[in-house]
Amino acid sequence: MIEKKFGIIGKPLSHSLSPELHNFWFKKHKISASYSLIEIELNEIESIIKQIRNNELQGINVTVPYKQAVIPFLDSIVDDAKETLSVNTISLNVEGKIIGSNTDVFGLEQGFINKLDQQNIGQNKILIIGAGGVTPSVIYALSKKGIKKIFLSNRTIEKAEDIKKRFPFIEIVEWESIETIAEEVDIIINATSLGLINGSDFKQEFNTIKPSLIYYDVIYNPKETKMIKNFKKKNIKTYNGLEMFIYQGQKSFYLWNKTKPELDQELKKNLVSKLK
């Protein structure tokens, strides 16, 4: 049997556990396939998409910084990808068309938003830090729950302004003011790469916050970023991005293989053991 090939494109990729996730499920479901890291430059996207078209690759995930950059090379984008203009899963359909999907919205809903108190969920004030590839998915997932009081801050304000064109109800906050706005919000979401292993980190301390604040970090490796440790010391409820990562992977796996893998304890234990 010919082995199918899958992978993830992005840069950097050293933190990614996508191969562990998908190769675990391939083995469990006895699918002859492998999944690898494909670290590329921006100008290499077209040749990767060509490999999918030629069936040399059966599908890919897309991570930072290419979730928008891949779109011009696709034949169409569907569902949540249309709403967010953010693609993290690419596949070839039966007509030979290259399709871009977004499983991040589903991942965030299942891995975080559904864990929140659903009563009066729309009343929450949210601060999203970072205007990268995952941010439109975060905003869209929150807005589906009726949450419209969303502040967005990014080091380069132009990126935040681009996102506001798509979601005009959000309010842009200057980077220097995030600690001030943090005093009045109910949830802070880190959608930047600040805190990744071997990466840069936050300088802010966030000393004045509501005791009931919830902090969510889309980063899952390391298991506890400096920000999570900082908020835990303040007795703030924190979540990392591991469950979002697993759920978005589950949906990607289904799109490629038409098999829905289980999210069992063996899988979670396996992934947690690989975290820094």
C-alpha cells in the first residue's frame, strides 16, 4: 500500500507537536500514512501546493505566518475559512480542487469557549493580544457566542486595523495601553507567539486585574508560558492551547481521512510528555 504523506508548513516549527498527534492517530487507525514538519519560506508555498495538486502530498496544516498567505494559491476556501480569511488545513477534493479549511474555530470552541460559563457569556469583555494568523478565528469563534466587546492590541497597529476591517465591532488598543485595558476585562487571550520556546516574551506584568479574570494562551508548548506562570501566582484561572490544538487536529484528520479519531487519555499523556 502506498503511504500517504501529510505535514505542516510554517516557520518556526520546532515547537509543533502536530507530527506526534497525527502519527499517533495514523497508527491507532491503521492508516498507512506519515506526517512531518515542513519548514518553508514564503516563496516556497506555491511549490508545496503543487505537490498537493500532483498528489505527492495528500494534505497539509498551515501555521504561522502563512495562514493568510496560502489563500491565493488555493482553488477555494470553505466554511469558517471564508468567514475568517484564515486557512490552517488544505486538502485535495474528489474533483481535484485544492480546498482551504479552517479548523481553528472548532478547536477554540471545543478546547476553550465551551468550558466557560455559558450563562451571560455574551456579556464578557475580552482583550485579545496579537493580530496574527489565528486572531480572526478567535474573534469569529467569540462573536458566534454573542461576544462583541472585544479589544484587540498588536505591536504593529496596522495588522490590527486590517482585522478591524473584517470585524468592525472590535476596538483597537495601542500596545502601550494593554495593561490599562486589562484592568477592566474578563478574559485575556494571548494570540501572539510571545512565550514560545526559545522565543521572545512579554515585558508587561499585568499587576492590576479582576480577581475573576480568565487567561487563555493559544501557545501549548511550553505547557506553562511565563504569562501563565505569572497569572497562576495571582490565583487567576489559566488555560493553555493544548486542547485547542488537539481539537483542530481532530477536525483536520477527519477532513483528510473521513475518520474521526478519539481524544483519549493515552493521546493526551503522550503529548504532555513531549511538552517542554
